[in-house]
Amino acid sequence: MLSSVGLILALIALIVLTLRGVNLFISAPLCALAVAFSSDIALFPNAEEVDFVSGYMRGFSGFVQSWFLMFLLGSLFGKFMENTGAADAIAGSIVSKLGMKYAVLAVVLSCAVLTYGGVSVFIVAFSVYPMALSLFKDANLPRRFIPATLAFGSVTFTMTSAGSPEIQNWIPIKYLNTSPYAAWQESLMVAVFMAVLGYLLLTWMIRRAQANGEVFEVRADDEQCAARTLPHPITGLLPLLVVLGLSFSLHDTLQQSALMVALLGGVLSLYIINFKFFLNISDAINSATTGALVAIGNTAAVVGFGAIAKETSAFQEAVALMTQIPGNELLGAAIAVSVIAGLTGSASGGQAIALPLVAPHYLDLGVNNSELHRVVAISSGAIDTLPHNGYVVTTVRAICKETHQAAYGPLAILTVVVPLLGLGVILGLFIWF
């Protein structure tokens, strides 16, 4: 009982502290420490049992080990796009050809193409943010909506759809003996539903904010591009195509390492093509490396909290309870994966924990494996994006330099409410049709 209360209160405290802007390097380990105390987990290294220090740092360092090079290369790519003016050139071309009213759509589609091309959702935010900033500036749109726009194009209708090379669509294959295209017809219907609904909601929220007097606010740390010669827009698009092409073509053979090669190719091509347009390459590199460290550190701090939470008896009991929900099996799987993803703040984490337990049980009951695959994928991308989610923290704070108070509301509507409605649609298609 104490373990359950401690876990719930610590999770609530982490969410509240995150919303209030408390530094995650402080709040995440403190909340994890509260979880450890309430679950009688030893504080210091102990040869006989799991301890707080080792458990937290194992989660923290494990994430850094797996993702640091990708974060660094992604940050370099984004900063080079910004510093050379390539992002401004692309943004200016889009606005001149399509008009300012399509600025938001351009950002969403850019994220969607990169995500469906195999670029990690973390890195998509780094890559597209400079262009998004320029588009929002040219269209005079409130910049607090940039995180929601990036997230909508990355982690909703593309990340969990059939054919997506993102890990959230590939984890179920191992447990369900399916393919990335499982239930593609129904998946396509849900993707279209989420894309249309989300875009309508996003544009409605932005128009409402504009009606209330909100405009784009220039900040002191923005790249100053006044009175400078910009490169041709194609010189910014070519490196993006290099990233997309390498990631897509190498994904099957290199898996996650394909992203490293793709980003390196993008950085090098951007450097070579636009070298003469750099304002200050030294400042760009220094800013990119600092940004990458802050971004991965914030995310790793939350991963460390999840690592401790998963060791508690309360978490194990919650997992057991979630995976034994009576009634329709697909609905039970959806609830189980959604709740576990929310507790861990990770869509892939929710799948990895739930699938070894639910997959054999439901398959033995005769549940269609393709339908289960798609339900698990979509449900993992619903309430995983609570305020403490690593992607949310990285995108809002480290990349866009916004506060949760300003930016999280629209992001939550697009990445929690819309996917939950999409989950309802896919369940309806499978259960009643």
C-alpha cells in the first residue's frame, strides 16, 4: 500500500514540478528518491538488492549511451540550418509560394515526412525547429505553438501508423509475429482521422490566440538574420533529403545506427553546400553541443525516474493488474499499454513492458495478431506524452526554449486527446465492424 501511494504521489509531484518549470536535474532524482523510500529500496549500492543510486544512474547513463551521438548530430544539423540561413531560405520560399496561411501545414508535413522516413522523433524536432521558427516569425504566429506543431507532425498520425519505421511500430513484431504493415487499411483510416482532426484543432487554437492579441515575440537569443544574403532554398532541402534518404535506405540493415549515418551525412552535406553562408561556425558548434547536452540530460533524468519506478512492487502489481483486465481483449490491451506508457513516460517503454505479458495470453485466446499489433502501437502513443515525457521535455524546453505553462496545453490536446480518439476509432473498427 505504501509503495503504491508513494509511486502515485511521486509521479504527480514530478508532473507538477515539471509544469512549474523546476529543473529536471533536481526534480526527477528527488521524486525517484521518494519512490525509493516508499518502496523500501536501498539508497546506496548493495550487492544483494537493487538500490537507488545504481538503479537511477543505470537508467540515466543507459539512455545517454544509446542516444548521445544522435542528439549531438541532430543538434548540429538544426543549428547549421539556422546559422547558415538555410532554414530562413526554405521558410521564405514556402511563404512566398503558398502564402502565410500554410506556414503551420508546412511544418506539420515536414515533421511527418521525416518521421515516416525513419528519422527519430527526437531528432525531427531538432531538424525542423529552425524552419518552424522562421515560418512562425514570417507569418507572425505565436511561437508557443511551435512545440505542439512539431509534436503533432511527429508523434501522432505518423509514429504509430502502418509502415512507419519508428520503433513504436516495430516492437510488436517481435512478440506478435506480424509485419510493420499490420492492419494497414484500418491504420490508414485512423491516421487520416488524426491528421485532419489534429490540424483543424491546431489551426483553431492558433487563430483563437491571435484573436486574443498574441503575436510572434522576437527573443534576444534568436539568430539575427537581418540584412544578410541567404542561400538558395534548395541548398537547405538537399541536406534534409540526404538525411531522409540515408535513414530510409539503411534502416533495415543498420536499425538505430542508420540514423547516426543519416544525420552525419546531413551535417556534412549542409556544411559543404552552405559553408560560405555561416555567420559564425564556431558559435554554431558550441551552441549545438551545449543544446544536445541539455536536451539529452533532461530526458535521461526522467528515464532515471522511470528506472526506479519499474523496480517497485507497486509498479509490478500495476502491470499485473493492467494485463489482466476482463472483457474485450483488444480493449484490455489498449488500457494496459496506455497506462504503463503513461507511468513510464515512454511509448516504447509501455510496449516493452506490457507485450511480453499480454501477447502470449491474448494470442492463446485467438485474438487477431495484426489487430493487436495496431491497437498496441496506437495506444502506446496516447497518454505517454504527459508533462514528464522525455520527448515533451526536450522539445518544449531544450529545443524550443518554451515553458510548460505556455506550450504544454496545445501539445497535450494534439498528442493525448487526438490519439485517444484515434484509439477509440481503431477499437471501434476492430470490435464492431
